[in-house]
Amino acid sequence: MLDHESIRRLRAHAQALAGGTRETSAEAVVRRVFAIQAQDATAADLGIRVRGRDLTAQSIRMAYEKERSIVRGWYMRGTLHTIPSGDARWVLRLLAPRILATTSRRYQQLGLDDDLRRRADHLIRCELATHGPLTRPELTEHLTTLGIPPDGQAPFHLIRHAALTGILCHGPQRAGEATYVLLDDWLRAIGCAQWEGDSALAELARRYLAAHAPAALEDFAAWSGLPVTWARRAWKTLAESGAITGDDALTMLADRVEQPTGTPDTPDVRMLPAYDNYLVGYRTREVSVPALHRAGVWPGGGIIRPTVIADGLAVATWTRGSGSRSIQVDTFEPGPPEIEKGIEREKEAVARFLRAAE
């Protein structure tokens, strides 16, 4: 039976957040962890930075826009994530039907019936084909021709609907603002993975475990937004193929059991952005955040603060002022000099990253 420290180190290592593990490119980071929380574009970039070695905002933007090896869209739990581009289509086919079903009541509240959503999808497809890439305000202006009010949430939900139905995805930034493009124009289908049905479900679970194990099937359900019954099916498929070991309470991939768990000489300190998936990728957080300080990380209202971890354990929160040079770290309690030095190094690295992004 693994103790909390061993579980934490294994999870942090899987996320490229401990033991000196860092990937050499934005694409490699996203392939390793499969999904980066991306509700906030800057936080997503910081989530890639913290798992990489000497990555810049420009190199991350190149992965999005020139290489097109990573893509931002609505995936797990219907929230924005960055995932490998080659996985965008099969993940959408697996997750989008449930997301659309759970959003149906909101569509009704906004007066977006089936016919209006179909017409909006058609309009968005035509406008992007003719004028894309387009920003959200530009798409909203086009949607007003269907009688959609420009204010309120209706335009957002129609754009998100078009993304969930595979019409569009996030494209290049324009003057710091996100744009949308046709998915099939932006991401080539050649060489893309094509899992379907239960094989897609099992593959999603396998990707989750590769990046988060040791974990329980309930953790996978919480991360993916899928029902626990679906998680059990995925676990059963993986178990029957010999891909996993352990039990429902603590599962790992069979070929990942021997990951290093020894204590390093120097603590590996990392500054996670807000909403980082190292913290939100599990049903509970007792392994990664001390009980006395959980309210500091999760103050309520859906907020998850930027957090400093040392060997996977939260030791502080941090905030950024109006300028990229202004970074304030609030430690939970006095720590050893090695952690303080690590925090200073990370503060300098984050400041350099943000300055270069301006």
C-alpha cells in the first residue's frame, strides 16, 4: 500500500513536475499530460511552461499556430483544455454528446432550439470558410443576423455548440485575442487517431492514468466529466487487456509501476498557474495540499489559486501584479532554505516568461 508521499511523487513525476523531469517542447508536454487546463490562455501557457525546459511563450504559440501540434477546445467536463491535435476528433466524438445533452436545459433557457442551433452552425461554418479566422465578437456580429442578441450568453453557447459538433476550434491569436477556425481546415485528419466507442473510452482512461496515476476510477470520472459507470467500463476493458494493475481504489498502468519514488537531494519547486490540472485532476486533494491550507488554494466560488509545489506538495500560493515583474508568493509556513531558493528561481523564470510574452 503506497503512502501519501509515494503517491504524490508518482503523480508529480507523471505530470513532469518533480524529480527534475521536464519536457523539451510544448508538444511533448501536452503529449505527456494529455490535457492542460485552458480556460485562461495565459494560465494554459504557464501550465505548459512549468512542465517544460526553457520554453517561451513564442515557442508555445508556434506549437499552436505553425506546427498545429496542440489545440485548444472544449473537452473534459465541457471546459477549455489544450490537447494534442491528433486526438481532437476522437475525444470530441466520445465526450461531446454528453456535454451537449447536459447543456440542453441551458439552450432552452436561452431560446436556442434545435432549428436555431442548426442554422447557427451553418452560418458559422460559412462565415469561417469565407472570412476566417474570426474572433468571438466578429462571430457574434454575424449571429445577430439570425436574431441572436449580441449581449448575454447566447453567442458563446452557439460558438461552443459549433466546436462540440466538430465545426470549429481555436485558431491563431490576433492582437492577443483568440480566433476561431474551421477544424477540418486547421487540423489535418491524416495520421490522427480514430478510436471509437468503448475503445475510445478505454484509451481516454489510459491517457489519464499515464498522466495522473496512481488514481482511482472515481478520479477519472471527476476529471473527464463522465459517469462512474463509464469509468468502470473503461477500467474493466483495461484490466482485461492487462494494461493496468492495482484495484479500483489505486490503479496504475502496468508498464509504469517502477517509476522512481526516492527522495531527491534538492526539492523540485514549481509554480503552477491557476486551475492547474495537477490540482483539479482528482476527486480529492488530500495528497497534494495540506489540510490546513486547502482553503488558501480553494477559497470558494470556483476559484483555484496559482500554487507553488515542492516535490508535488503545495507549499504556497502566488499572485501576479499588474506588471510581469510583480510576483508575490505567500508561503504556508517557513520552509527550508532549499525550497526558498527554488521559489526565487521559479519567480525569476515566470517573470522572464511573462515579460517575453508581452
